[in-house]
Amino acid sequence: MSIPVEKVNSSDQVKSPTSRKEREKWGTLNISFDPEYTPGAFNAVSVCLRVQPEEQVCVITDEATVEIAAAVVHELEKLGAPYHAWVLEDLAPRPLKDLPREILEDLETSPVSIFAVQAQTNELRSRIQMTDVVNRQKIRHAHMVNINRQIMLEGMRADFQKVDRLSAKVIAMVRKARQVRAKTSAGTDLTADLNPNYKWLKTSGIISPEKWGNLPGGEIFTTPGEVNGTFVIDGVVGDYLCAKFGSLKENPLTVRVKGNRLTEAHSENRELESDFWKYTHTDENSDRVGEFAIGTNIDLKDVIGEILQDEKYPGVHIAFGNPYGAHTGAEWNSTTHIDVVGRKFNIWVDDEQIMREGKFLVEA
């Protein structure tokens, strides 16, 4: 079912409908939303995606995120852009086994798409199905998994033009480098040897047809040639483990990597340790470092326990699993992908230090 979202009254604060029956009573997604969402929604539609009035937009959301989606489609309505808005629970039970056919068909004819949902366990397959279409059709796609009120009021209000300028400067440096080294006072000491055959990508929040991006944006990344060393994860871990464990500042997870493979994972939180180890041993490449990234969203002041925003926090993060080879050029694959984030990095690109205690030494 295609759910066209009608005009939203942002001044009346009422509870958003949380079921299909309630949405039908209210008139699809004709619901009130927090006006504090408006600046972030404007950024998403007009700054990051640069939606044009004649462009069709596919908006995918869920019951938990419907109010944020309403703010986004209100911006589309102000532009006069045609769109379809889909609520996942209206089409299939969660967690999704596959992305619903109706959404896949809509993506095939939409030059722009927005995915604003809360992640559930074992749904990565359906998201990969979505991004396969996005990649093939070169859709300008905003990926907003686990978007929430705090992120809409913080990360989504960033000056993305400034973030983009900084990202461009940093990516120009790393593209010429052989090695990046990252250290923290918490004990991280990680070295990434770079593979010149793998591309660096910039996802600064300014989204292009060449590479879909997470929102809020603010990172550059590649598939590393080889990573070795220790990473003290005192920020967050990704995917559904993020919602389960939140900020790891008080109970860090320490991992060791040798020859690009996870060899150890230790935490005083044994459940975290066990869940992370199980996740990173789902398939033959789930324990392999598929992403090496530098967060560049300088408007973020600290890690908040939400991976969507926290991986953009200035510093280094890595991910085990899927290397996004369609973009980086990596020739291997994995069915999983989990990011890990730390705090207050010192970073060297070859011999030049570009960050000290979490602050860039490069001007935006």
C-alpha cells in the first residue's frame, strides 16, 4: 500500500499514530509532529539530498519513526515534490525477512529515497536488498537507521557544507597516504595499511548519485588493506547491539585485530562480549575489517550512544564485515556489518598528525 502523507499541522502537539488502524483514522500520515524536527528535516531534504520539485521520492519508515517521517515529507510537500511514503509494519511483519516488493518496485522509479526506521535484529538482509537497488539505480539515498529526537536536534542540525569542506580536505590527504595510525589515552593503538586499489568515499551529508549516505553525515571511509592493533571501544558498537548496550564509556569493549581479522574481544560486560563475538562470527568474513573510517562531523560534541550519529563523531571508527565493495572496490563480502566507535583520538596520516585528542588540526 502506498501511503501519501498529507499536509501536517506542526503547531498542534498530539500523539502520533502508532498502528495502521490509527493512521487510517487520522488520514494516513496526516499527523502532527514536533516543530523542533523542522530544521533537521529541512537539512535532509533541501541541503543533503537537494530534492527538486519534479523528483519522485520514496520514503520508507516504521511505526516507531513515523513522526520524524512526517516532518520529512512535510518538507517534500513544501517543495511540491511527488512521493510515496511506506510504513514497514503495514506491509510485512517485523523483523523483516525481505524488503517488501512494493517498496522495491517504488525504488526502481525513484531518483531519491529516504530510509528512516529503527533497526531490528537480523534485518540487515532486507537493508542490503534495498541498497542493491540504490546502488544499481544510482539513487540519492539518505540512510537514517535509528534516527531519533536527539539526533534530529543535534546531528541533523549540523552545517553540512562546512562538514563537506573538511571532509574534502581530509580525504585528499588519505588518498595519497600509505598508512593511517590511531591512538587514544584509553589504550587504542591501531595501524591501517592502505590498499591503493581500494577507493576512499566521502559521505559528508551532501549526498550524490555515486554514493548513498547516512544522515546525519560526516565521515570518509575505505576498505583497508590490513589493520593491526588494539581498539578500545569506549564509544558504541553498531547494528542492533547499539540499542541494547548504548554508550560503552563506563564498560568498554577491547578488541584486538591481527592481519585484518578479529582475534580477541574482552569486556567486563560479559553479555556485550558474548553478543559481539557471536555477531562477528556469523559468516566467514564477519570478523574481517571491512571499513576504516574517519568521522568528520565537527558539530558533534560527544558520543551519545546512537551509532547513526556517533560514527560521524570526529575520530576513527572501523567496521567488521561487509566492505561495501560496490563502492570501495573490495572483492570479498559478508552478510553482516558492525561499526565500533571510540573517543578522543590522535590520528596520523603517514607522518602528519591531523587530530589531537579528538580535535582536527585541519581547518574546515
